[in-house]
Amino acid sequence: MLKAFTLWLRETPFSLAIATHDWVIPAVQSVHIVTIAVLIGSVLVIDLRLLGLIERRQAVGALMDHYLPVVAVSMVVLFVTGAVLIAGEPTRALFRITFYLKMALILAVLALTWALSRFARTPVALAGGARAQALVKSGAVLSMLLWVAVIFAGRWIGYTEGWPGAPQ
């Protein structure tokens, strides 16, 4: 079914337009990469604040209110640019296990970010107990590690082979 979908997709006018204009893929990849930088920068500020390493005077909730919308908009841009990249070269990513690893890591880290943003605003977390602080800090470290793994998986897609039987 996936094979049939990708074969259909690469014959659509949208996919053909992307594939036949040499500048589209590099331009979209550039937007994708710059957006990754914005996303990672925003997440890094949140995680470093949760670790207590920066912006200690600013309330965690206020900092999250400022940066989480940037994360959300970045994710929308990344979804759109990623979809365009896949439409332009459907067999490049969809038949590589690293693509699905990247998607799973993104879902995991977004769920973690959501959970941290909710927990960090609870009375338990705001009271600053040792257990709550350890949980928040562990979550921040895990978040940073997961985002690094997402970046590695994303770069790795281009260097792995498609699975057996994948269309060329």
C-alpha cells in the first residue's frame, strides 16, 4: 500500500512541479533547517530554564507562555516543509526506517514537552520540592537528548538505504 501511494504521489502535478524545478527542494530544505534552529533554540531556552541555568528571575510559566507558541508555529512550518520534501521525493524518506524513528522521536519529545509544560505549572512543582524539581530537571535533560536524537535521525535519513523492495 505504501509503495502504491508513493508511486501515485510522485506522479501528481504537485510532486512533478517540485521535482522538475531544481531550486524547490534546496529552498524548502533551507526553510526546514532554519525552522529547526528556531525550534531547537526555543526548546533549549525552556529546558535550560527548567534546569535553573538561565532566566532564574522569570517565572517558568511566563517563559513557557512566550516560547511554546514559537515551538507550535515551528512544528507547523516543519510539518508543511517536510510534506513538501516528501512530495518532491516520496521514496527518499518513506522507505527508510530512520524516517519513522525520527517521527517517533518527535512524537515522544512533543508529548514530554507538553507534560513538562503542564507539570511545571502545578502547585507541587511551583512549591519547589526536591522530588518535583528532580522530575522537572530530568524531563528537561531528556527533552534536550531527544531533540538531539531527532536531529541525528533527520540527517541520517539521507544516508540510509531504503528497505528491500522499495521503489527507486
